[in-house]
Amino acid sequence: MLLASLVADDSACRVADLGAGAGAAGMAVASRLEKVDVTLFELSPEMVDFAQRSLRLPANAALAKRICVKQADVTLRADVRRDAGLLDNHFHHVIMNPPYNDAGDRKTPDALKAAAHAMTEDLFEHWLRTAAAIMIPGGQLSLIARPQSIADIIAACGRRFGGLEITLIHPRAGEDAVRMLVTAIKGSRARLTFRAPLTMHENDSNAFLPLVDDLSNGRVGYKRKDGTTADNRPRPSS
């Protein structure tokens, strides 16, 4: 839900959710922003099926009109990538929650979960290459990852993305960060910014602090600090 909050764009735009799983983040974006069309890209046929079944639920009927699901490997390149629906210069926003566990971490015995959680070599380079290819100039990249991946993410952004804004997420005050939110703009040459950290809970409580509760429940978006969004960029024709 924090990943979904990074899309703070009230205009009509297209959002790609790479490695969407069952589609929770992309659906949350569509639920909060009524002018957004979302495409969920997921490799696992089981997860694709879950997403499609969710969109067939009567409660999601309104969302289903603005969301489509495509089974695709987000690391594809060139014509094969385009044939899978990952079109060049097409999306205004690309969001992703990539597999975040190091390959050496203890793995779950569940094969489906292991594939969804285990990081592969050069993952961010492959995923961000695709994100840059399918995004309009000036479009926004948004992702959530572990802080340990910061060097890989910065390296993968390279000259593709600039104006990185990084927010560390801490469970409680005094505890180490467990996740980070990252946004960046395609083609920007602005410098990296570390934003004020987000603290999830107060002291020993498991309840969210007010801002995190609003973000997690889709009441507000987490806008970029520099005010840059994809909503003032030229819109390519459909």
C-alpha cells in the first residue's frame, strides 16, 4: 500500500505495475485515482489467475474497467518485450515491488513464495532497464525495496533516471529501517534526496501512526518533495 501511495497523479495517465503478483498495489492505485488506467505485468500464471479472479469480483467491477492483467517476463527485451505488452514510451508511471531477499537468505519451502521473494543477479538493472524503456520522458519510477539494495538501485538508475527521492521506513523510533521508498524521474539530472524517514508505529504499539495509516488506507498519496509529477508531461496518443 505504501508503494501504491507513491503514485500521486490526479490526471488521466497510464500505470504499469511490474512483477504485480496478485495485483494489490496496482489495484490500490486504481482505487484511489479515478482517472488512472493500470496494467499488471506478472510472470507467474498462478498470480495472474489470482489477479484476474480478483477483478471478476462484483466489489471490483468499477476497477476492472481500468485494469488489465498481462502475463509477461519484465526482463524481456526489444520486440519480444513489446509483443508482451511492454510498449516503448507508453506509461506515465511504473511501480514495482521486486523480489527483495538476497539469494543467500533462508528460503521458504513454498516454491511460489520463493520465486516471488528471492532476488536474482542484476535484478534491478534488468527491471529498471524495462521501466525506462516503457515510460514516457519525464515519467515517474516508484519502488519499494530493502535498504540493503540502495547501491544496486542507484547504479541501475544510472543515466536513465534522476531526481531520486529516498524515504527510509522504520518500524519504530530507534529501530533500524526495514524498507525504503524510492521515486525517480526518467531523464532527470536532479540530485538524489533523502527525505525524512517514515516511522510506522509508536513505541510498543502495532497501530500505524496517522500519516502511515492514511497512506496505507489510500486516503492520501505520498507526493514527491520536489513537486515533480508525471501529470504535467506531454501525453502520447493511445
